[in-house]
Amino acid sequence: MWKKIEFAIVLLLLAVLIMMSNHLEEMVSSGRVTGRNPCIVLDSGHGGCR
């Protein structure tokens, strides 16, 4: 019985995440997301030193 409940909860969470990601994609592609302060992202890189 608990496995069915856990499975239902996981499916519900997955559905919510998919709906949220679709909404965020629409906002970003429409240009409605605006930031007042610039955001600088530093990528530390991958692969290590040689």
C-alpha cells in the first residue's frame, strides 16, 4: 500500500515540476523576465590542471 502512495506522490511532484518548467520557459522566451542588477557567473572550469 505504501509503495502505491509513494509512487503517486512521485508522479504528482514530477507533473508539478514539468508544469513549472514549461511556465518558466514561456516567461524567459517572452522577455518578461527583467533584472535590475547584472548577474555575473563564474565557471570554475572542468578537467583539472595538467
